[in-house]
Amino acid sequence: MNITPRTSYLDSMTSSNDDIWKTNKKQQQQQRSVWYYQLEEAFQHFYMQFLLTTTLYVMEPWERVLVISMLLLIISLFTYSAFIFIPFHVHNILKSAMSTALNVYIH
């Protein structure tokens, strides 16, 4: 199945569809050969998946920015608290467990 790209009426009259198809294909390959275009397309794809999954695509842009910023704030606060408080609790747990295990081993 051959898919021909959309062209204006005058372009289709002056050149054959095969020439247009080859020209457009070469232009697309040249544009896509740069790594940051591929990265940008991947980012846009994942962002669109995120919007569709979370149904944020139905919101207005200012509402979307507000919800995403609150989500990022919650994630950053959770990460900060994990880095600050978890090592303290793990240290206390290990200290109490080691002293208990040491007492059991000695006696």
C-alpha cells in the first residue's frame, strides 16, 4: 500500500508522485538523522502518553501546569524526606538490632 504525502494541486501537476515521495523521504531521513530530533520526538511521545494516562489533556494549559507542578512538588518533598530521614531510622534500627544480636551471641 503506497501512501502519498499531501501536496498542493500545482505540485501534483508538475511532478510525479514518486518524485515527491522520494524527495520527502530524503528530507525526513536528513531531519531524523540528528540525535536531538530523535530525543525530542521520544520526549514528546512520553509526554503525550503521560497526558493521556493521567487525563491531563482535557485541562486548560494553566490547570495542567498547576497540577504538574503540585505533582513535582510532592515527589520532590518525598525524595528529600527519604534522603534525610531514612538513613537516621536505618541507623537506629541497625544499632538496636546489633546490640540485641550481640547480647544473644555473648550469652
